[in-house]
Amino acid sequence: MGSSARDKLTEVDELRAGLEAKLFELGTRLPPAVRWTKRALGGVGGGVALFAIGRVARRARTRPPSKRNEAKRAAAPPVVVRGGIGAPALIGAAAIWAAVRVYELRQGVQRRTPAVVKEIKRGA
């Protein structure tokens, strides 16, 4: 590996270490009470958003359908689902997949490995 490439890699590693130190410092500057309050407000905000979405969905289901929608429903045959665990199994599989992806992403963020650089010989 050439000296300029080695210098550039060293510079990148120093920059990364400096940024990580600054981000860690920013994370520790908030007092614990503020951190917990921020988490609590995020949870409450998420709950309020879910409640609002559910309310809008319930209102849409109880509203009488428009004439246009009635024509579409009359033209389409009804869908009949008989027993089974298709939807819950699909939801469970999606939840497991999402949990694994989040775990992998968290592991990738915590364990950063340096890039592997190989020397390429000219004229070989």
C-alpha cells in the first residue's frame, strides 16, 4: 500500500474516532431526568398517534359508503377466509424478520471494523 493511501486511511480513522467521541459527549450532556422525560414524551406521542389513527379508521368503517363505493362492492365477489393462521403467521414472521434486522443494524453500529485495503501491483 502506498504512503498516500496509508496516510488517507489514518486520517479517516482519526476523523471517525473524533466524531464518535463528539457524539458520545453529546449523548452524555443531557441529564438523566431530561433523557427519561424525552423517552416518556416519545411514548406518549406515539400512543396519541396510534389512538388518532385508530379513531380515524373506526370512523371510516362506520360511515355509510358512497354510491361509487357501493357500485364497486356490488361488482366484486366477496372474499371468504376460512380458518387457519395465515395472517397471524405472516405478522409473526414479519415481526421476527424486523427484530433480526434491528439487531443486525445495532450490532453493525456498535462494532465498526476498518476497511480492508489490498495493494494492487502494476504490470503483473
